[in-house]
Amino acid sequence: MSLFRKIFGLKNTPEDNIKSEERGKYMPEIKLPVDEQFTINFKANGGKFLYCENMQEIHDSLNSILEENKWQNDKVLLFDERLSDVFKDFNFNTTKRISESTYFFSTCEYLISDDGSLLISSNQIAEKKLKELPDNFIIYATTSQFVQNIGEGLRGIKGKNRDKIPTNITTIKHFKTVEDKDFLTYGSSSKNLYLLLLEDL
């Protein structure tokens, strides 16, 4: 819309309402909000996304995941002790030994919108490599952890941990089963990943 139309309040003409797919190829892309952008990219990467408005919905969703996969009595790899407190009603059969565990339950540092990945560090995975961890992940995160890109996430980690910056910082990006892997995921640590996302904003 032209500046004059804005000032004098003239009505829009049809050409003012050009659809995004009809925009010229040199027009800048319409910027999606970080949460919407993350959701699109995360699902494209093969992740399973469960949005929850409160902790009761988080508990219900976690119960559903455990039931669906028959993991209720299986051992869970859990490094983040804060989760034991938050989910104490579940009476998890926890272990620190990877070989005994069926799935890994953790938090993450940030949710990266521009590629749909999860930024994690030694706070979540200690000094383990992603490929050493179980194939099944359940990640608990909140909407306040959305950032646009990895650089923003790294600055956030540094800002939160001024005394001691965590090591082993990496991203989890591929969430496809073995059958779904293609040449683009070759060499990456692909995980069957569920994201429990709590609305906290």
C-alpha cells in the first residue's frame, strides 16, 4: 500500500492484496514467528511434537508416549536430576548405564527455529556422544526456549552459565527411523524423538 493511502485512508485495491505465492521472486520472504517456523522445520525433520498448555497435559502426553511404546516398565536413561523431581509421580526406573536403557529422557538448552533442531550440552548428555545414547528420546522443553538460530542459542548458553560454560554442545536434527533415512541423514545420529512442549509465555 502506498504511503498516501495509509495517510488518507483510501480503500485497498485488489493489487494491494497480492498472495504470497504470487509475490515476485526478488521480494523478501514473509518472516514466520519463531514458534511456527520451528514447528514446520521440526516436523519436516521427522520429529513428533506434543504441544501442552499446562503440566497436567504434559503428564498425560508423557503417559500416552510410554503406553504407545510399551515403555512403562523399561529403564530410562536420565542424567538431568531436575526431571526426577518434576515427574516424581511416574516412578521412573532410572539408570545411568546406556546399555540398560530403552529411552533417554531429558531437557534441552534451546529450540532452534531456522532448522527445527534441538540445542543440547553437557547439562543434558554429560560427556556422551549422541550416537552412544539410546535411539529413543523424550525431550521436555518450554516455549520460552525458542530462538531463531544456533548463534542466538550459543549466546543464551553463555549468558546463563557465566561461571562455567557447559561443554559437549551439539544439536539433534534428524528424527527419522532407520527405514526413513536417506543420503542427507547419512553419518548423522538419527533419533526417534518426542518433544513435550509446555506453554510458559
